[in-house]
Amino acid sequence: MLPDLALVIALGASAALAHFTLDYPTSRGFDDNNEPQFCGGFTNVETRQPFSLGSGPVWIDSHHTLATVDAFLSVSVDPTSFNDFNTTSNGTTIPMVTNFFQVNEGEHCWNVNLGALGIGLTNGSLVTLQIQYNGGDGNLYQCTDLVLLSNYTVPSNWTCTVDATVAGNATVSSSASATSSAAAASTSKSAAMAVADLQVDGWGLLGLAAGVAGLAVL
Ligand SMILES: *[C@@H]1O[C@H](CO)[C@@H](O)[C@H](O)[C@H]1NC(C)=O
Ligand SMILES: *[C@@H]1O[C@H](CO)[C@@H](O)[C@H](O)[C@H]1NC(C)=O
Ligand SMILES: *[C@@H]1O[C@H](CO)[C@@H](O)[C@H](O)[C@H]1NC(C)=O
Ligand SMILES: *[C@@H]1O[C@H](CO)[C@@H](O)[C@H](O)[C@H]1NC(C)=O
Ligand SMILES: *[C@@H]1O[C@H](CO)[C@@H](O)[C@H](O)[C@H]1NC(C)=O
Ligand SMILES: *[C@@H]1O[C@H](CO)[C@@H](O)[C@H](O)[C@H]1NC(C)=O
Ligand SMILES: [Cu+2]
């Protein structure tokens, strides 16, 4: 029981200051306290939005100085675990939709092409897209449920012309300064998280005490 409790507290603590939203396609939902969990804690399929079977945009708002982002897909009608985003029901491996890339703070978009994944998606396929985001305080998740259409026109104001994954659209101006400010942000967040943890549960006091003791030893 104890390891489970500790894990729950650790997850709760790391979620306290988690910061990114999936803006398009619309996220299943957003809950600060559950972001590190599968689909950000939203485990039920929501109303499916039409989305392009070919090239289509994804938009996120990043609240960290520097973050690493990637995206993956489930073709299960009701995905219930991360593993449903690795393989289809017949065991076919699902490739990553978008490999890891970095963004600065702010609104960013990139284009995905789900029909080109080579897993047999067609007009009318039901899929769930999951965005993974790490701004220095662990992996956070948001999901969106889609129906893929071969002739879908993206609303013009969501069209992605400056694709954050395309070389030349660098969103990270100076990797050295960006990395150090991200590290600084993550350090201050760790301290804040310890305080949040302390407020939530006595176990936080134990963790904080252990952390302080650790610092004293160092
Ligand atoms: C399944 O996907 C998760 C994250 O999406 C990854 O961490 C894990 O390594 C994958 N497992 C396999 C067997 O590929
Ligand atoms: C497994 O499913 C994929 C689509 O999800 C399909 O393209 C593929 O042909 C299937 N493979 C077998 C062996 O049934
Ligand atoms: C794609 O599927 C939708 C319903 O899922 C249907 O209304 C539409 O006509 C189909 N389009 C094509 C080009 O087959
Ligand atoms: C695809 O969409 C365009 C405009 O959005 C429309 O003119 C065309 O008829 C559509 N084609 C099919 C096969 O539905
Ligand atoms: C696009 O328009 C919709 C509907 O008016 C709005 O909710 C959304 O915020 C707009 N997107 C952008 C990027 O402005
Ligand atoms: C960003 O990438 C898009 C392609 O997605 C390209 O058309 C555009 O010119 C690029 N912008 C810059 C500033 O490089
Ligand atoms: Cu965060």
C-alpha cells in the first residue's frame, strides 16, 4: 500500500504546477491535478471531432520556458491505457505521430498526417490523439477524440503555417539560455511543489524533510 500512496502523492505534487493546454483539436478536458496520468486523467471518449485524414494542424499553448513535445495515436475505439497507443488490436505497431521537438513558451502549432502512418486509416476511421508534453516537471498528457475525414477543411483560423517541427521555424532561439532558464524554472517549481505537497498531506512534510535533509548532507 505504501508505495502506491507515495506514488499518488508524487503524481499529485508534480501536477500542481503543470502547464500546457491542447487547443486544437479540442482536448477531452484539462485538470491541473491529473495531467501526468493517461489522457490527463480524462479516460472517457468525448464527442469525436472531424479531423483531416491527410495533413491537419495541432495547436498547444505552452506555459513553460522550454518544453519537449510529441504525439501518438490510438486506433482503439475506447483506449484505456498508454499501451493502446503503441499497438493496434491485432498487434500492429503504431508509429509516433510526431517525434520529439521543442517549443518555447506560448501558442504553437504543427501539422500531422495520420493517413500517412501506414496503419490502414481511412475516411471515417475513429482515433484518439494523445499529446505528450514535458516542460521540466515530468510528462503531462492531453487527449482528443477524432473521426478522420478524407475531405475535411480545417477552419481557416486554425491553419498551421509556421510549423514548430519544421527546420527554419526554430522556436528555440538560444538553446543555451533557454535550457538554463528552463532549469531555473524547474528548480523553482520543485520548491513550490514541495510546499504544495506539504499543504496537501502530511507525507509532503516527510518528503520535504527528507529533501532538506538531503540538501544538508550535500
Ligand atoms: C508504449 O508507449 C509508451 C509511451 O507512449 C512508451 O513509454 C513505451 O515505451 C511504449 N512501449 C512499447 C513496448 O513500445
Ligand atoms: C492489422 O490492422 C491494421 C489496421 O489497424 C491493418 O492495416 C493490418 O492489415 C492488420 N494486419 C493483420 C495481420 O490483420
Ligand atoms: C467520409 O465519411 C463520411 C462519414 O464518416 C461521409 O459522410 C463522407 O461522404 C465520406 N467521404 C468520402 C470522400 O468518402
Ligand atoms: C471536398 O471538399 C470540397 C470543398 O471543401 C468540395 O468542393 C468537394 O466537392 C468535396 N469532395 C468530396 C468528394 O466530397
Ligand atoms: C478560431 O475560431 C474559433 C471560433 O470562433 C475560436 O473559438 C478559436 O479560438 C479561434 N482560434 C484561434 C487560433 O484564434
Ligand atoms: C515554417 O514552416 C512552414 C511549413 O510548415 C513554411 O511554409 C514556412 O515558410 C516556415 N516559416 C519560417 C519562418 O521558416
Ligand atoms: Cu509544468
